[in-house]
Amino acid sequence: KAGVTQTPRYLIKTRGQQVTLSCSPISGHRSVSWYQQTPGQGLQFLFEYFSETQRNKGNFPGRFSGRQFSNSRSEMNVSTLELGDSALYLCASSFRMRREGHTGELFFGEGSRLTVL
Amino acid sequence: AQSVSQHNHHVILSEAASLELGCNYSYGGTVNLFWYVQYPGQHLQLLLKYFSGDPLVKGIKGFEAEFIKSKFSFNLRKPSVQWSDTAEYFCAVSSFQKLVFGTGTRLLVSP
């Protein structure tokens, strides 16, 4: 079974630009979560999507947005990039049980490393 | 809001030494607990998890963790580390349908 695939793996942008990152979950997984990983902050939860709907959101400004498609693939977008947005952006998928909530076990991709100059 | 504390940010051990990494969480209700590991250049992988039952949980590669509800703790242990255990370790708690991670502990095992 193929793992979680994230593209691009590396990218460099300048302040003020916007960026779109893509994530393909494990086949059969319908939930996709996004995290920002930085050396000082660890992993910070951005948002979770399930059945094309945002189900949960972390404490990030509105410049961070995402969406999920009918095939469960997800994209996240960061507009008006700031230097502090430089980070590893991780996507994770899981088989979310709709009534009982998140199982908690996430399967992570290798991440997209964003550098903002 | 739920929070997770990992007390050791950097740990250096020699091979064959014993390991214990601390993890405490803030939420008093029902939680699911996890330890993830990130080896250099690799993605995050699940080491072990606790949902319910026996509070002593065994994971992959000889790791184990003990859930102590009264102390809100879920410490990770390994009796004898190897050089290949060099990695970053993250404790995580699932509540309110999301995983909250600690800031991680970097473990360096010298041969």
C-alpha cells in the first residue's frame, strides 16, 4: 500500500508570495490533517479535512487555508508569505470513524519543506 | 486547551544505556496516547499507542511506555538503546478529534 505522498518536497518562496502544497492520502483513508513543524514549536496542528469538509482547525491566521477533493486528496495554501512561515509542512492521513471520531493514529508523509526569503 | 510537555529536549546516551523520556499532558478526561519517532531524513512513524487496558504498552523496536493516569504521564522507555535509535521522539495526545504533539526530544546515541 502506498504511503502518504506530499508534493513538492522542497520549495523556496519570497515574502508576499503564496504557495500551494499537495497531499495524497493512503488509499481508503478519508481524513487528512496538516501540521506545521518548526524546530522551536514542534508540530502545530493546522486543520483536518474529512469528506471535503474542514472538521477541525488550529490557531493559525486566515492566510492558511486548505481544501479536500472528492478523492480525499488535499491541498493547503498559504497566502502573503512571511519569513516565519518557513517550516516543514506535514500531511497525515487516517481512517476516520465518522461517529466515534478520530482514531488518533496518523500516517505521515515526508513533508514539504518551505523556505521563505 | 490540551497541552503536552516533553521535559527533555536533548538526550545523549551511549549504546546499551537505558532510556526514559518523559511526557505529561494536561487533559483529565479520556485520552488516547502515542509516541511517534522521526529518524533522520525520514517521516514520522508510530512507535506505540495506548487507547485502553493494560497501562504498560509495548511498541516496535523494543520500546515500551507506561500510562500513569494519576500523574497524567506517558513515559517512553527502552532498556538498552542502540546507535540506530538516534532520532527525534514525539509524544502526542488525541482529544477532541485531533492529535496534540509535544515539542519533541532529540536523542543521540553514541556508539
